[in-house]
Amino acid sequence: MANLPDYHWPPMGKRRVMGKPMNRLDGIAKSSGAAKYNSDVKPEGMLFGALLTSPHAHAKVKAIDTSAAQKLNGVEAVRVVANPGTEVQWAGAEIAFVAARTEEIANDAIRLIKVDYEVLPHLVSEEDLSKTGNRARAVGEQVTGDPEKAFKEADAVSEGHYGIPVLTHCCLEPHGQTIAVKGDHIEYFPSTQNVYGIATDIGRALNIPVSNVHVHMDYMGGGFGSKFPADVWGVEAAKMSQSSGGKPVKMFLDRATELSIAGNRPSIFANVKTAAKRDGTITAWESQTWSTGGIGGGNVNGQLFPYVFNKVPNRRVNHTAVSVNAGGARAWRAPIHPQVCFVTCSALEDLAAKLNMDPLEMFVKNLNYTARADLYKFQFDKAAELMEWKKNWHPRGDSGSGPVKRGLGLALGTWGGAGHFSTCKTTIHPDASVEVELATQDLGTGSRTMVAMIAAETFGLPVSAIKVKIGDNSYPNSGGSGGSTTSGGITSSTRKSSMNALQKLFEVVAQSLNVTADELEAVDGRIRVKGNPDRGMSFQQAAQKLGVNSISEMGENNPRQAPQEGLNTGGTGGVQMADVSVDTETGIVKMNRIVAVQDCGLVVNPKTAESQVFGACIMSVCGALYEERIMDQQTGRVLNPDMEFYKLAGIGDIGEIIVHMDIREENDRRGVIGLGEPCAIGGLAAIANAVANAIGVRVPRVPLTPARVLAALERRTA
Amino acid sequence: MQPFEYAHPSSLHEALALLGTQWGEADVLAGGTDQISLMKEFLHTPKRVVNIKGIKELGGIRHSGQGLRIGATVTFDELASNQAVHSEYPSLVSAVMGVSSPQIRNMGTVGGDLCQRPRCWYFRRGFGLLAMQNGKSLVPNGDNRYHAIFGGGPAYFVSPSSLGPALVALGAKVKLVSSSGSRTVDVAKFFVAPQNESSRETALLPNEILTEIEVPPARGVKNATYEVRQKEALDWPLVAAAVALQMQGQTVGKARIVLGHVAPTPWIAAQAEQALAGKSLTGDTIEQVAQAAAAGAQPLSENGYKVQLTRVAVKRALLAASGKA
């Protein structure tokens, strides 16, 4: 029996490709427009789908008449999804779909559908808990230690209110797909984070075997957690394709619908009380929070409070879920962590201010309440150095006489990120070309590049020698990209399939070199005898020895065994610091700088890793300063489902961003850990804290708009 | 978008003949930065679209001792790049640069800036110019963070025009031409606060085209625009102020102070103008004038902050005009 290869990552100092910054393989294609997204796909004979949505936040469909739409020339299919009797629970809910020969005809047809609604009472806002009535549901209290006693004995007690509204994912490429259902075969071009799994979703809905579903997706334009299922619009597009004799149907949401119903991040509002000793040791935490994620309410795992410092001995945590008539939440880059982080880090910064203490000092002092005291200590030191914290920090409000006040803030985050289930096939062809196939997806994160780097490292070949084939469910099963599980999964399966294929090649080559396979190594484009580099042959010559048969080997990352194997693990930490200037006359906040120090274990590609963190910092700026789904209680609708008043930062708004990947031997030993989420947690809280530090008063709710900043300043004066 | 007939005339005469007598018959297309979205949202469903970009006589900037003549199809970018505009009308340049999207500055026209429809989110969601539902305006009890603090209704939207306040302050006029003749209207009177749902927010009639803007000479007139805008990237101002000060030596003779984004029209801050007339531009005076600019404001439930922003915008516009910014 052949020896099992040693799958371990090469030691840090011996890597030739991994750990070196590398441009993403699809960078030119994407920036030049050559990359074709699925929203660009236009198969022959394609029909355009359109969607009629409910204008009411809560209503019962009494009657629906599609006859005029059906008669319109060019309309090929009309499908009703909210039949009479259906109760719709939010404005934007799907009522009916149309497929037509042109987009214009489809939209005209939608307007010809007549729906008679019985309008029912609605609630669309949860901000004011006292106005939510029976839509609020307490989810129970958690108590640890003796909070009452701790508050009584404390040297300092701080109380505050904090809030983040519902945000939307605002994917630049909206949700949707082009799909063709011909007989019992489906050709499916979705924008998805779930290339492999979505086939099962659509197959089930149409009662077509998954083996007959072919999913393609080379590129996608943003998901952030919101693009896993086939969704109603996918299933209905498929059924319209089916009923029109298999013509492909393109059905992507328009911007307003995308922002109204295609997922969002739950809100959180909190009343918090904290206590500490004079030296800054946190002694107690009490929080009452409420949130919504749509009609189902919004749950928060109380165990997360206080965030990261969750070994604080005395805690009382209450949460209330509020059901509202608005589009439902979906996973949003580190679900619930940014919210819990914001509430915690704001409350603790307020507590530090009460003690007249530098929050950095207080956070560091309490790191023994966290699971990773040493890691955070190192990261805070590094961030403080990059931010010049000691030089630039000042006590709250002590920021000079001019109208523009500068302040610093900080926060920290944690996440899991162990690799998901992933299988991969690596093939070495007799002409020495190497291909790696797996049904993963590149959401713009750089996973395609990462796969190539792992294979190149394993074979001792340049990255350009590796052909990566992803984005197709006919390749081996690899998990959906959620929970920051992709990096760990795909690097491990690629490593193993590539090592397995290399082992087979070694076995072929070993005979001609008169050694055993385990005496061989693949380095610098050669297969050679360990310790005797001159004895060997080029990779090309080695591959030629395969004759006409290529080698194809599988590799698998199974999350149950992965911890023992050590290629990937979970559990990361990162810290963020922000430097802002606040114009106290206008209330406008400008970003000067963000520093992010982030660990994700073994960093395969420092360049795309940094890019991930840059993106996360920009999202943090958006959430802290601009983003907010604005609901109107009178009409029950979203008022800003557009890119005009659903505000996002532009390049001039983000300030300087300094990313320091925490690449150290001791982190590297933990193997690959996902990065997408952990870096997207703390930035918002750091910015909010920096604003409090600048202007000397807490602005309780984000986004930190001029109206809110000015109101907080007014309260301070009053 | 509703199907429509498209016309691309090459003369003004031809274009005017293609217009209707009622709104909805024909819409004029220039830069298209607003028109296209109005049509896509079915807020405008014209039977005919008349593209005036090909009409030579509607373009061009002419500067003389008589002042400035700006053709309606001159783009924001052309206006801001013009040397004479730069030296004599800095308030127009600042107003243009407040349109913080190079794409819109390249496409959007000066005439379009004056004729664009309001950005009120109730209007844009189909509730009409006065945002009515069941006979009541949605604005006072709704989310009115971006709405008017002057005017007192029934219209609560804010005029979206970037150039309007500066043009009013400079005493500019617009020429409105129809097949039967032409008329010249002060920009200050071009903007109208509609009193009912069937009226429009400008004096333009369905059979007219705004052909040009005439701006009086401003040599010796200190002028500036200041916008309070949250973002550097494309974003509407929360409040803007434009000032034009005719100096008599060190003191201000006649002062025009016009606010933007606070009312359904560019809003003349009359008390502020009075407070400034005959004074020199000292720090104290500027503070007093800024306070006076917000006099009479009637903020709604969510837009009280705009009162403060009004004062700041006026103060900073005056500082810019006086060269102290």
C-alpha cells in the first residue's frame, strides 16, 4: 500500500508561493469588463422576467386578474405566487411573475395585472419599543453571577442607549439568475454563494433530479450572506422557462426590490448598564436589547454579551424580538457580531470615559475575560503603534477650541471560520498541465487565486501552470460560502487532492530514479530526490512518463477530522481603531484613518487577505456613517430602496485604511482560517467610539448623521 | 417605461413644434440624468420625447460686458471649466462642483438642473408632488429628515436645483420660448411652490423650452456658494447657501442671500439680507446674518437640524465670499 502523503503545510520559511502577495487571477478580466457575470449571460432566445410586488406592508389578496397581461403581445408566461387568500406580510412581497420577449414588455405586463387587496394594519418600525405592542416578544433572561451585588459594590457604573438600524446587503449585482428548463434538464446561471448546494434547491422545487441540474457561475457581484437559496424568483423563473418550452428566462431583481426584500441585517437597540472597579476591571454587565429581522422578529444570542469579554462574572441579559412587516433578514457578514460588538464596545468606552481612563488601557486590562488574551494584547499594541494612539488619544471632549474635533476609538472582534466540507479533484496530464476542479465559488474574495496558489505550492510549479476550474456544480462538491468557511475548506481539499496526485506521480517517477516515492519532492518545477537535488527530472519529463494516462486524485476536507489534520481551524481575533474629525457646526463626520490588525491563522495570499479587510473597513464606514433602511409607518414602505438615499461611502469618504495582517509563526501554526467575516465586525464600533471621543458625548444611534451628531451635541450643552 | 415617440430635432423651431399643450404629451430630454429615471419609474409617461441636445443654438457660453449667457444644454462640466465663469462667478463653480459625480457633471445640463423634478421620496415613490395619501400630506407625520423647513406647505419637498440659489442671488433670468413667442423670467420667479397637486414647481409651461440663462455682470460682486453635504461622493446637499454682495468700498451695499434645499424653491433669506446691508463683513456681522438667515424656519419632526445647517451654510458662504474661508 502506498504511503499516505504528509498533507501538512510546508513550514512558514520554506513556502515558495503561499504567503507571498499575489494579484488575483481574475483581476484583469474583472477590471476590463471581460469577466462575464451571470447577469451578463444572454443565451439565444432568452426571455425577460419581471416581478409584481405588493405595495402594502400587510394585506390579504382578495382577487387577482392577469388576463390583460396574458394577452399582451410578447408575453410568454404569467405566474401568480400570491393567490387569493394569501396574506402578504411586507411591502415588496412577491405577487406575480411575467416572462416576455423584451424587458419592456415584461414590465408593461406587470402593470396590467390587477390585484384587489384587503389592506390590514401594519407595523414597520421597531426603534421605539413602546410602540411595538404585541409585536414584541421577550425571549427570556440570562443571569450569571450576582449582578445586583456587583453594581452595588462598583466604583463606577455607566448607563447608555445604543442602536443600529436595519441595513441591507445592497449587492451591486442584484439577486437573480438566468435559467433554462428543457424537459428534465436545467441550465442554471444564478448569482450565488452556493454553486453546489443551489442545484439541490432548484431541483427539489421543480422535481427534477439534481443530477440533471447544471449550475454555472464564474463571477459574482456581492452576496455578503444573502445569496444561498434559489429563492422564489429562481423557482418562478424556472417554471416560466418550463412553461414556455424551455426558453431561458432572465430574472434579476431591480434595485428597489433588491433593497426591499432580498435580505438585510437585523437591527439592534440596547439599554446597557456596566460596572467597574476604579482600576478599570469590569465587574458587571446588564443589557436589555431588542431587534427585528422582519416578520419573524430578531433573535440575538445572549451569550454573546458582553462581546468578546464574555467571561465578565456578573451578567444580566434580556432580549426582545420584534416582528415587523418588512422584508426578512438574511445572514450578513458575521451575523449579529457587528451589532453586539457595537453595543458592547460603545458601552465599555462609555464606562472608560466615566472612569476617566484611556479605553485602550481598560480593554487591555480586561483581556483575561476573553478567549484570546495574548492575541488581542499583541494586536492592540500593534494597532496602537500604527495609529500612534498614545500621541493622538485625548480624554473625551478634550479636543481643542476649533469647530472641528478629532477623536480616536477602538473595538475588537472574533469569529470561527473553520473550513467547510469540500472535495477537490486534481489532475496531472501527460503534457504536464495541471488542473484543479471543485464546485466552489469566488465571491470576489480571491478563492480562485488561493486554489491556484495551494496547488502551485504543492507541485513546486508557478501559479500560471495551474488551471483552476470552479463555479460549476459538475465539479466535486464544495460547500457554500458562508461563515468564512471557504478558505479553510478549499485550501485543505486542494492541498490533499494535489498531494494525492503528486504521490501518484512520485510512484511513477520513483521507478526510473531507482528510489521510493517517499524519497521524492517537487520543487522549482522539478521532481527530485530529497537531499540530492541533482538527481531528478523536470516536472514535464515526469508527466511524460504517464504515457497516455493522466492522474486524477481526490482530496477532501471533512470538518470533523480537520482539527486533527491541522490544515485549517477556527477561531480568530482582530482589532480596529478609528481616527475621525467631526465638524461640530454641521455634525459631519470625516474619516481620517482606520487601522485594522487581523488574524486569520495561516495567510495564503496576503494581498487578497488585505483586500478583504479593506472592504470590511469600507463597509464599517458605510454602516457607521451612512447606511440605514428607512421605513415609513404611514405607507409601510421602504423610503430609500435606491442608491441615492441608501447612502454608501465613496472613495473620498473612507479616509486612509491601514491593514496589518497578523502573520506570526504562532498564528500560522493554527492553519488556514476564514477571513471574510472577522474583519467586518469591529470597524463600526471603533468609528462610533472615535466620534464620542472627539465630541465628548455619545451619539447613541448610528448611522452618525449630521442630525444625530448635532442632537447629541445639543443634549451635551443642555 | 412607457413606449414613446422619440424626436431629435436640429432646430429650436422644429423642437417647439413637437411639444404639447398639456404635461404628459411631450417631455424634453437633454442630459437625461433625471428624465430617464422619471420615465423608468413611470413618474413621467410622455407620449413623445424631444431630445434637444442636437440643437446648436441651445449650447454655448457667451461672456461680455453685459454679463453671461449660458445655453440650456451647456453641461455642468462646461460651465465649471469656463474661464470667465471661474473669475467672475465663483458661486456657480462651487455649485457645480457640489454635484459630486463626474458622470453627472459630464451629462447633466444647466437647463436640466433648473427643470429637474424634486427628489422627495414620497414623490419618487408615486405619491405626487404634495405627497398626498387619503387627502393628507405624508410628510409632516412621515420621515421628513430631508424636507423643507421654510414655506409651511402644502408642498414640503425641497428644490433640488444646484444652480438655482446662486442664480437667484446673482439676479439671473431664464428665457422661456414657445412657438408663439418668448418670455424672460427672473430665476427667482421661475421656481414656484405648488399649491395643488396639478401644478408644477416651475413657471415652465408644457409648450415651452428653457433656452438660456442670462446672468448679470458680477465684476465686483462678491459671490460664493456653500453646500453642507454629508458625503464627498455623490450626495444631495442637506442645505446650501449662495450669496452675492455688491460692495461699496468696505461695506456691503446690496446683499442677496439665497438658501437651497430648505424649501420648495430657492429661498431668499430676506432678514439676513437686511441684516447685512450697509455693514462690513466682520466676524460678528457674519454671525448675526447667519442667525437671521434661519428666522422664520418651521422645521418638521425630523429636520430641525437643518435650521442649524442653514446658519452654518450662510456663515461659510459669507466667509468664502469675503475671502476669509
